[in-house]
Amino acid sequence: VYDQPDATAVNAQFDRLIDGVTELGHHAEDGVPAAGGDRQQRIEAAEILDELRRRLHADAARAALALYRQQGCDGVVAFGGGSPIDLAKGVALLATTPGRGGFSIIDNAAGGTIGAIVGNVGELNNAGVIDGGALSAIDETVVYNSWTYHAGWTNSGIIRSASTTATLATLYSSVNPLTNSGTIANSGTGAAIEGMSNGWGLTIANLAGGSISTAGSSAIVATSINLVNAGTITGDIVTEPAFGTYFFSIIDSTKGVINGDVSLGSGNDLVYGRYDGTQTLVTGITGTLDAGAGTNILVLAADTDLTVSTAITLPNSFQRLRLAPGEGMTMTLTQGFVAPDTIELDGYGTIINETAIKTAGQAFVIPYSVSGEPSLINRG
């Protein structure tokens, strides 16, 4: 890696370098001609990266790292001043020592542009553009030298890549969510968002106007996910691998759309649906919904008064219906409603039954895992 215009000086430095290497015991069998050999042969034994700009851009680091890996290089040597030295150090670090530091806060204002980010990020506020190009836009990695507390990520701008890896890779947002009202996109085959594979799940709020998409198959891949979607997600949602019933997913896309399939793991998963007067609740999922193993629950929540006058059909792989009226709201079960099985209750509103409820076991139950305290009034 060099930026010196003086070819004679560069050649002289290169000769001294090769002589020093060979004196340490690296001979022709290692791909480096012996000392005193033809200079052209000795230069051809190395990969040369020149034409550096004085002010480095992330593209230069990507190109140098790609060349290093493509040619199977053993090391990096810089000739010249600050630019080639900085680039050489960056390539050496990325190629051989994947341990990372962390970023407590990254603020990228509107109009700002950042290239690929590698390392743990505690708080992200992005209103500009983060463009990973052929790399992930942000890769938190699984190997790091420090860990910053996750205080949540907010994106109102654009986070994008054109990569075989995820745009947001190895993301940790189990406690504090990723909130998106902008665009998170991968125009390559990789996912838009991929969580850590060690059991930690993802918490994502995709607000109205927010877009999460991939040109590949899966938009979001995680161990488990807590997703509230009021925007648009293009691509499948996949939770893998299964870690047992302790890890479960919650999908609420009743105010948004998921253009793809949703495949969940072996936990007791919850998927929210919206009542439109028919037997099939509207989940906002255009593709196939497969909740996998476990006792999976279809949740009918309401933030307004609601009357249910038809049977509710459970999708395949679902075992229970849960009713969850919002605080101060009333959900009324009238003539025509048919319970699919035991009905779970949640929420902080009131449920009024005006019809006949027939089940093989309990008619109503409040699971120990819910926090709601609904009122139940029976008039049927």
C-alpha cells in the first residue's frame, strides 16, 4: 500500500523489505523470490494497491480488504505517509483480529453519511444515510473487546446495503427496541435484519411509514422476535433455531403489512389479529403463517369497543384464542360467536358474553403469564 510518486524510492524500500523477509527465513517456497532476484519477479509476488487519495474513504478500506482476502495475502506493508499507514492498519485489523471496540452513541443527522460500521453500538440515532455497500451497514459481531449498554436504536433515515450478509447483522435489541420510521433495506440476497444466534431475541417497532425489505428471501431472521409493525415489511420473517418454549415470539402487524411468510419456532408464540366481521382475523401477513410447535395463541385485541358476532377460526398450528380489550373498552360476544376452544383473557377492559359458550374443558382462563386484569360479565 503506497502513495509515493517516486518509483525509485518505492522500489528501494520494496527491495529492503523483501531482503529482510528472506533473511528471516521466508524463501522462494513461500511464494517470495530469494534476495538478489529479479525485481519484477519479486514485485509480482506481492499485491500492489496504489493510487490512494490523501483523504481516505470507506471504499478504499473495502477494496483493500477484498484484495487481501481474494489473493490470500499474509500481511500488509505501507510505504509513505498517513493515508497508506492508516489503511494498512485497518486492513490488518479487519483481516486478522476480529475483536472490536464499542460505540456508546452514534448520532447521524439528516444529510450525514456513514459507511459500514463494525462493533457494538449502544445507542443509535440515524436521520441520515448509513450505507454498508457490499458489507453490512452495521455489524455488531459476536467477537468484541468491549460491550456497551443497549439504550435502543432509532432510525428515521436510510440504513442500506447490497450484501449477502444482513444490513443489520448480529443485532442485539432484546430489551430496548429498534424503532424504525425510515428505511432499512438490503438490495442483495442477505436479510435486512439478523439477530444474534445465542438465544437473545429482537424487539422491533416498525412505525407507520417505516419500511424493512430485502431483495432476497428473508427480511428478518432471529432466535425470537417481539415485532409491532404499522409499516411495510417485504420478505419472510424466520425465527431459528428453536430454543424451546422459553423463547417465544410476538407478532402484531394488524396495522401494517408483511409481504412474505412468517415461520416461528417451538415457543408458545402470539400473533395478533384484527376482527373485520368475518371468521378469519386479519393478521397483516400476506404469505403463510406457521407458528411451529408449542401452544400458540391468536390474540384479538381492541382499542375501541368491539362486537364479535361470528365464529373465530384459528389458523393452522394455533391452539387458543385470546381476547384482550384495551383499557376502558368493551368487547361483546353476541349470537353467532363460537369459541374454538378454551378462551384466554387479557387486557384491562371488559368482556361481555351474550351467547352460549361450549368447550370441552374450561370456558375462560387468565394465564399466569399475562399482566392484564379484564372484567368478565356473563349474560349468556
